[in-house]
Amino acid sequence: MQPSYLYIPDFFVNPSRLFSDLKTQTQWDHRMRARKTASYGVTYNYSQMAYPDSPIPDLLMPLLQRVATRLGFEPNNILLPKKRDKSEGFWLKIWSEMAWKKQKRTHWVR
């Protein structure tokens, strides 16, 4: 099955501000050698890594509301992986445990 992608121009409201705020306010987990990570929401277990429940920061709530409205599911976890190279970027993996179990829906936002 080929993955499908949906591009929505201007989906992020003030993406530079969101990026800057996440970069300065995120408490990065350094357990992985290849990348730093942060997980917000319900417990997330992946590749022998376990992230406990953690409150979703207020600065991400407008984004989650847009995802729910536009894509029709309510995310309950956001994973932020950041490569350990010198690049400034990271990406958001927005998912719902229920959607994942039932429909294997995962949405990547870069």
C-alpha cells in the first residue's frame, strides 16, 4: 500500500514562532544515540524506548485542534525527534493511539 500525503499550505499559524518556542522550551530526552526526542501526551513506546505520559504543552494545542478539525481525528501524542547533527530542524510526529490501533494512521508534519 502506497502512503498518501496531504499538503495543506499555511497549516501552521506562525510556524517560525512555533519552531522557536519548541526549540527553547522542549526538554529533550538524550537516551538515543542518533537523535534527541521529546514525547507529549499518552505513553509512547517505540523501538525499546518508553516515554511516560506527559502533558501536551499549551503552545501545541492550537496545532492539535487544527489537526482534529482538518484530518478528523484527535491526536493524543506528539513525538519530536531531532537529529544530533548540527542542523536546526526537527519534525513532529502527531498520532492518536486509538487511530493507530484501528486504522494505522500516523501524520508527519515537517
